[in-house]
Amino acid sequence: MNFLNHTIVSWTVFLPLIGIVALLCVRGDAAVRKVALVFTALTFLVSLHLPFHFYSTSGGFQFIQRHSWIPAFHIQYLVGMDGLSLWLSVLTTFLSVIGVLVSWKSVQKNTKAFFILLLLLETGMLGVFCSLDLFLFYTFWEVTLVPMAFLIGIWGHERRLYAAVKFFLYTMAGSLLMLGCILWLYNLTGTFDFTVIKAGLASGAFVLSPTTELVLFLGFFIAFAIKVPLFPFHTWLPDAHVEAPTAGSVLLAGVLLKMGPYGMLRFNLELFPRAAQLCSEWIVILGLIGIVYGALVAFVQPNMKKLVAYSSVSHMGFIIIAIFTFSQIGTQGAIYQMLNHGVSTGGLFVLVGMLYERRHTFDMKEYGGMATVMPIYAGFFVLIVMSSVGLPLLNGFVGEFLIMVGTFTSAVAHAHVYAIIAATGVIWAALYLLHWTRNTIWGELSNAKNKVLKELDRREILVLSSIGALTLFMGLASPWFLNKTAATTAANVAVFQPASPATAAQRRTAPPPLVARTAARLTTGGGQ
Amino acid sequence: MVPLSYYLALSAILFCLGVAGFIFKQDIITVFISIELMLNGVNLAFVAFSHALRQIDGNIFVFFVMVVAAAEAAVGLAIIIAVMRNRNTLDVDQMTKLRD
Amino acid sequence: MQLTLFLIFAVLAVAGAINLLIQRHPIYSALSLVAVMFALAVEYLILGAEFIAFIQVIVYAGAIMVLFVFVIMVLNAGEVAPAPKSRVAAWIGLPVLALFAILVIGQVYGAFGATQLGLGEYLVQTGPVGNSLFHDFLLPFEVTSVLFLVGVLGAVVLAARQDKAPKPAIAQAEAEEPKAMAAGQR
Amino acid sequence: MSPAIPASFVPGVYYLRILPEIVLSVFALVIMMIEGPAKAISTGSSRARLSACVAFIGCLVALATVWVQAANAGDAFSGMFRVDAFTIFMHILLIAATAVIVLLAMDYLPQQGLDRGEFYALLLFATVGMGFMAGSVELIMIFIGLEISSIATYVLCGYRRHNAQSTEASLKYFLLGSFATAFFLYGIALLYGASGTTNLYVMAAHGFTVSPGGISHAALVLAAAGLIFIGLGFKVSAAPFQMWTPDVYEGAPALVTGFMSAGPKAAAFAVALRIFYVALQGSSASWFWLFWTAAILSMCIGNLGALYQKNLKRMLAYSSIAQAGYVLVAFTALGPGGASAVLFYLAAYVAMNIGAFAVISHWAHREEAYVNLKDYAGLGFRFPWLGFCLSMFLFSLIGVPMTGGFFGKLFVFRTALDAHLIGLTVIALLNSALAAFYYLRVIVYMYMRPQEGEPIACARNTAPLWLALASCLGVTLWLGIFPNQALQYALKGAQQLLR
């Protein structure tokens, strides 16, 4: 199988594109669905090659494939994977299969176009995670934007136009900012090759002035923060989620949001560590606001889909905190939590979507006592909600625990405070998720319309059981997952480790006021 | 002896009067005539330079400008006739079919 | 002597140009332009541009301007009543124009103030012009034929009466916008 | 006069160097000739179809002869015309654009009831003019080329001569175009006076010290640059000389609008490159600000104006102003980088813009009844391929990766950054974000809005239309995905331009 290692990434990325060609050739909605399923499943299987041939001891990139693409601009087709992108790619292929399955019946209009866009989206998302050339990365980044906007705008719910345009313009603005920064970086270094830029910046071959580094950092950061979405940039998310079709919501929450933290880990931290340290406190504070704010807003949502959307804002806050406290455990937890969030929030959207298919409303008041009419559904519902809450033995627990530990033991100032505030987020999550479960699943079956609801069919059971099994598996077999990412995360945070314990202790004991310190660092050039 | 700048000043004055005509006249044909006036102003500059430089090129240039002006006049007047047939007016301010 | 000649005809040309602007009826404007052209023809002669002076009279003033006058007569174009709206343009346009004139005159004066042009110092006769046209300027000379072809085609396309009007076009369009299409009926 | 003038005999190879222009003129003449006799023996439509075929073949032959031209690079006709990589690049671009327009006309003209052969003759003549604009290195030839293409375009604008809008557009374009030409000519006169030559390369080599008086001509050259800039600014519809664009684009037949926004604009930029980059190279510090200002104004006015347009032709008119602004951003970068960015962007722009107008002119129906945004509701799913093509062109205009428009913008921004025009680049980036909104609205209408009223029956899609759409789409994607070759050509053209 070794010969496959050179091309496996490309196969994974472009199999959905071949699927699009196949889709163009078939007629009839039934055939279209089957072909889409076959190709997403095939992509998933192919992508499983990756974890089984990944050397967990290496922190560098593997499965590298390099071709010259546009020599005049020194642009290469350069793809590869490290521990960071490995699981996210597999998550993408997995959720794409789920996406096809949940759209099986709910998408009746323009089916072929729907699945073409879904497959295009898959290619884009996979490309984002494995591109090692900044230009290629940007290309794939934008490629995800267009199909997602279409999925929301065409197959969405009532206010789909508003949501689609808002989504497109928000992310477009962010990505243009990133394009500007990529070009500037190219201007400074003369290459788009991520590995070269990283090595050059680390070794001092390319020198960025502190101001330049800060501006570049912020340019990339804002683009990613919009995608995450970090607290003040999150307003597009509830609209997009609520209006998107189920498959769109699943992929949006499951994968597209992960592109933000992925980008931060990959670019902001690896390329601009000084600026990252400089800004980390502000970002962590935004993340904390996001946790609390998202949870509180989720708690009062009557709309179930909005509830899940705001819970994403809250959950993503954890990941941001973990990333910007620069501890290896925390970063491990962040990656793991990205996967967990993809699985469990994706699962929550699937659950909401199944109810919507039956009742055509997201209003929580319309439901209640679903356990009596749909016991299997209720079982899966509770399982996935528990995973999202972070119940021990399930996947969410591992990620949140690692994040807490990582944050608490981090060398950054006020790490304890961050960890404690973040920990309250877990309580908030339990609050609104259990509140929701009580209102929907338990209680009295008061609404007459709910009495005739059909139980899950085989396809739906297949979808939910695969998600449910994954939550269990990831809860129990977390070392297998975390092993693969250990070397990468260690390399990732190595830059941030304090030179000696003494300096760390010094910093922790006497922290000057935050604002004054940031200003001082700006003026002195960001040095420690 | 006449300074070159006198000729150039005359040329500039004629050109500017042409521009003024283009901006302020309301009758399409007069607007077009103003453009011809501008071209005449330019021609004078060419001939004056030609003389100052002791070169024939400026003269030839004027010749071509006249040729072009003739072709432009033929087409321009045809356009004016077509507009007149459609609209029955030659007032620039009436040309308002295309506006925001 | 030369300066006197220059000034006389310069004043004539400027007067003609101003008259062009003042006159309301296009026919007077056209005739004013003819006057300007004659004055300029004399200036060309003073500058030794014999050939240009003659074709200025024969072709420009004689042929092209006659075409103008002819069209004015055919269209029976009359005076256009001044509209209040175009005064707005005057407020914006005049200062810009004045600025531009001062600028241009200033520039050329500054750059060429010292150069004197004498009468008869340099004479361009028809022979050298022809020679030059068929050697150095062969390409533009040939290409102008394309220009004239375009002119002919343009006149044919735009102004010639058509053998038959495009019937369905008008029928359909009339239903939608009757007044815009009224002219197409002829 | 320029050096190395053959005294009395012009070798035949000189004609090879203008072979594409000769071929196009001959084919145009053939069309003019067959229009007469054929009128007696055949009906209107088949006669026009014959003319269309002749025109298309003419374009193909002309494209083929560009290789002959390329094999005989060098100066021709006493240094009037220069065949270099730049000329070749522009020739391929312009003639190919015309070929696509001819294909589209085969579909558009019969549909509009305008099926007369003169259209094709005018188109070919306009291309001859543009070819001379691109290849000439002598101001007099540039002027004549400009006039040929302009006059032909004036006529094409008024081609729907029974329509008041069309003739009004023609009149507006004619008056303002001639006005601009006069400025251009005055600029030429001043340049001639300042340098004593009209050959751009001689001018560049000798500078502006030859003229009498021996006084510094910096101010005069700046005035000349300004005047020429006004003249060309009108032609490329750069702000603040853009005011005619929306009106004329709206009134002209849709296909002619497509042509106008592509060919003549590209040719005018080629002229601007030759004049400013070559002849006025030495005084770039003084004219740089003209372009800088115009770039910002064009982008902002174009994009802001387009936001409120309901008529698609008008919207694309404003968009073309904005696109001219992006080209001007590249223009301000100077040097071979700037020139090659201009060339590449023009190529991408021509492909995507003609493509967009191809769909619009096909969808417009008789008398252009359907050119408003609301007429596009539901188009995307009822005519998936037509919708797909239009969305791809619009995405390219937005600047989404994998399209020519994106790579063009990338090249422009990169070049501007290289030239340390950071403020300008930021403004351009902001503008392209703003522009996404109105392009996107068309796509939203096509795919996401329910159709109101009776569905619009689409005219039959003809083979020429598909060929034209496919070639525009192909070029747009080619320039977006594999731009390397085109980049190399653009760079080579730019280098030879500045040699």
C-alpha cells in the first residue's frame, strides 16, 4: 500500500469531484442519491487509509504530494497531512456520508444540483485541511464558500436568501482580508509554500517586523475568527444554521466551523507565534465571552436549531481558549474537541432535522414527550445530548477534560481564572441541553399532532447509530486518536514553552495590568 | 517674426472655446460643430510645431486629422439623422431615455 | 508685418469661434466655423503650410462643412430653446474650463516662449507632402481607406431608408411600449 | 522621422507584419460585396448567415495569420507598426474576442430581427482598428486605429436604428467619444511639439529635449499626459470620465455592449500602455498620480453605482467601470510587472465579460424585453447550463478562485503590493468585497427567487451560442486553473513592450 501514500491525499480530495462527473451522467433522483452515497462512502473508505498509515511518532507532514502548478508565481500543488489535519479530514468524509443520508428524503427539489454542491463542498473542505501551499489553501477555502451559500440559499428555509447572502458576504470579507495577508506574506518571502515559510520564519531567514507580524496575524485571525465564529463575529452563524437544510447544518457545524480553529493552529500559531502570544489574552477573553454568551442565549432559545447553533458558539469558545493558552494537553484537547463537536453537534442537527421532517417546525413548544411516540429516537437523542454535555465515557468528556487540564496548567497568566470560567461553561451546557431534552423528549405528549409521528426508519437508524457508536468509541478509545496528534501538537506548542520554569513562575506571580502590558509589548516590539 | 507661443495660445483658445461649446450648447449639431472647432485648434498646434521643428510630419498629421474628421462627420451626421427620425428633436436635454 | 497678419486673423478666428457659441441657430454656428477655418487657412499660409492651407479651404471648409449645412437644411433643424437645466452645467463647467485654458496657455508659453517663427523660413509644398505620404506615411494612408469604408457603412446602416421595416419587431414592441416605437413605423 | 526608412521600396515582409489586419479587411470587404448581389437572389436571413460564416472564417484565418505575423516580428512601414510579443498578445485577444462576438451575433441578430450583414463587416473593421491600436508605435497610426474602431463602434451602438434608445446611445457615445478623441489629439500635438517625433520608441530614447527653445518640457509633457489620459480615460470608461458608460451600455444592443466593454476597452488599454509605459516612461512620477486617482475613483464609483441597478446591462456597465479601476491599479504599479498584470487582467476580463453578455444578450429576447434583474428569477434551474455559465462568469467577476477573474485580481494585487501601493491594494480589496454583493444578487435571483408571473420562454439555444459560451467559459477557467502559460505570455509581452 505504500505506493498509495504519495497520492492518497489527492485521491481523497478529488474523489468527490469524480463523483460530480458521475452525477452529471445519471438521470433520475433515485440514481442521483445512490451515486452520491457511493462516492461519499468511497471517499470515507479511502480516507480511512490515512490514520492506518500515519506514523504517530512524526510531528511533520506525511503523505506529501508536490507538483509545480503555476511556476510564474511559485505556486505549487502541495498537499500533505499532519496530526492536526488527519482526523479533521476523516471527520469530513464521515460527515459527508451522513450529509448524503440525511438528505435522502428531505431534499426533493433539484436533487442533482444539491448533491453536486454537496460533493463540491466535500472537496473544498478536504482541500482546506490538507493544502500546504497558501494559494492552494485559499483556493479551497473559497471553494467551500460557494456551495455552502448555495445549499443555504436554495434548499434552506424561509429566510434563506438573507442567510445565504449574509453568510457569503461575511466569509468573503474575511477571506479577502486573508488573501491580502497571504499576498503580503508572499511579497515578503517570495513563496506560497507553507513549510518553507514556516521554516524560514523559525530560522530567521525571513524576518518580520513586530508590527508586520501583528498585522498579518490579525488578518489571518479575523478571517478564521469569522469562520469559528468567535464572539463578536458570530452573527452570521445562527441565521445560516437555522436556514440551512439539515445536511448543510451538519457540514457547517461539523466541518466548516473547524476550518477556523484549524487555520489558527496551522497559520496563526505556527507562523506568528510572537503576535499570537501578544494577542492571546484578548482572544481568550473573547473565547470566554463566547462560552458564556453562547450558552445563555442558547438557554432562552425557543427555536431548537438556534439553540444548537448558539451551543456551537459556546463550544467553539472552549477550543479557542485551549488553542491560545499554548499548552500541549490543551491543544490535544482542542483537536479532540473539534472532532467531538463535529460528531455531536452534527448529530444534534441530524436529530433536529428528523423532527423537522416530520413536523415542519423548529419550535420547541410544539414538541414534548417524544419518548412515548419515538422511543428509539429518544434513545439516540439522549445519547448524543449527553455526548455534547460531556458525560464521562462519551467523547465530549475527553475533549473538555483535556482542555480544562491544559488551560489550568498552562504557563500563561491567569490560566486558573480562565479554566474556572471555562468550567462553568460545562455547567451552562448541561443546563440548556438538559432543559431542551426535558422539554422535547420527556414530559407529557400534549400536542395532538405529535401522536401520529412515525418512528425512525432504517436509514435514519443507520445515521444515528453510526454517530452514536462514534461517540462511544471516541469516548473509550481516545488514546488511539490522541496518539496520532501528540507529536504534531508537541511541535506546535514547543515555541511557546517558557525557556525556564523560573521565568514562567515570575510571569505568573506578578502580572501587570493586561492593558498596560499589551501596550508595552506593542511599543517594545512584542518581545518577551 | 511671431513667437511660437502665440500660435499655441491661439490654438488653446480655440480648443477651449470648442470645449465650452460642447458643454454649453444644447443643439446636437452645434455640439458636433464645437468638436470640429476643437480639432481645428489642435491642427493649428500641429502646423505651428511643424514649422518650429522644420519637419513635415506635423503637416501630414493635420492631413490625417482632416481625413478622420471627414469620416467622423459622415457617421456623426448619419447618427444625427437617425436620432432625428426617432425622436424629432435635436435638443441634448431631451436625450433622456437613458437615465438612472 | 507677419505679426500684424497673425493678429488680424487670430482675432478673426477667435471672433468666429465666439460667434459660434453665441448663435442659437445651428446654421449660423456652422457658418461661423467656416469663417474660423478660413482665418486658420491664412494662419497656415503664414506658417508655410501651403498644402494644408489649401485642403483646409477645399476639403474642410468646402466639403465637410457643406455636409453639415446640408444636413441642417435637410433636417430643418431650428433653434433649441434654452433650458434652465443646462445652466447648472455652466456653473461647474466654466471655472474648470477657465482653469484648463490658463493652465494650457501657461504651459505652452513657459515651454516655448523664446522660439520665434519667421515667415517663409520653412515652406511645405505639395510635392514633399505627397512624397512623404507615399513613403513614410504609407501605412496610415492606406489604412484611412478602411476608415472611409467604415464611414460609408455607417451612413448606410444608420441613415439609409430600409427596404422593409422589421415587422415582427415593431409589432411585438408596440404592445409593450407604444410611444418609444412610434418612429419605427415609417 | 524615424530611423531606417527604406527610400522607395517597401518589402513584402512588411505586409506580412500586418497580415491579420489585411485578412480582416478583405473579409469585411467580401461581406460588403456579397451583401449587394445576394440581396437580389436570396432572403434576408440566409444572406446574413452567409455573411456571418464569412466573418467567422475571417476571424479564424486572421487568428491563424497571427502566427505568420509572430514569425516575422519586427518593425514595419517606417517604424509605424511593431510586431512584438505585446502586439501578438493583444492581437490574439482582440481577434478571438471578435470571433466569439461573431458567433454570438449568429444567434442574437436573427432573434432581434436585425439580421443584416453590415453588422459583421463593421465588427471586422472595428477589429482592424483595434489591431492597429495595439500594434502601432506611432501616434498617428494609433490615432487612426482608434478612430476606425471608435467609428465602427458608434455605428454598432445605433444598429437598432428604429429604436430611440439605441440611436440615443449611439449619439451619446459618438459625441463624447469624439470629444475625447479631440483631447487625445491635443495631447498628441503637445507631445509632438515637446519631442519632435511621433514615434513612441524614438520619443522614449531621445526624451523631450529635441524641441526648439531648449527649455525643460516637464510641464508640457505633464499637460500632454493629462490630455491623453482624458482621451483614453473616456475610451476605457475610467472615472471621472465614465458618465457616458451606463447610458450607452444600456441603450446599445446587448451584444454590442458586450463587444464595447471588451475589445475597444482592451485596445485602449494597450494604447495607454504603449504611450505611458514607453514614451512617457521617464516622467512616470508626474503622471502616476493621474492613474492612482482614477483607479480609486473608478473602483468606488463603479461598485457603488452598480449596487442599485435593476437593469443588468446597466449594472454590468458600472461593473465594467470598476473593472477598469482594477486594471488601473495594475497600471499604477509600473514596470514590466504592471504591464503584464494589465495584460493578464484584460485577457481574463474580456473572456468573462463577453461570456456574461453572451448570456444576457441571448436571454434578452426580441427588443430586449428581459434585461432586468427580476426577469432572471428562476433561470438557473429551468435552463441549468445557461444559468451555470452565467454564474461562472459572475463568480469570475467577483473573483472566486479557479476563475480567470480571481487570478487576474491576484496578479493585480500582488503587483501593486510589489510596487508598495499598499493603500491602493487595500482599497481594491475592499472594493472587490463590495462588488461581490451585486454580482451575487444576480445569482440569488437566478437560483433562489421564485419566478413571478408567466415563465419566460427561452429562445432556442443555437450551436454558435454554445460554442461561444463554451469558449468563454473555457478561457475563464483556463486562466483561473492553469494560468501559467498566459502569465508567461503576458510577461513576455510586457518585457518586449518596454524593451
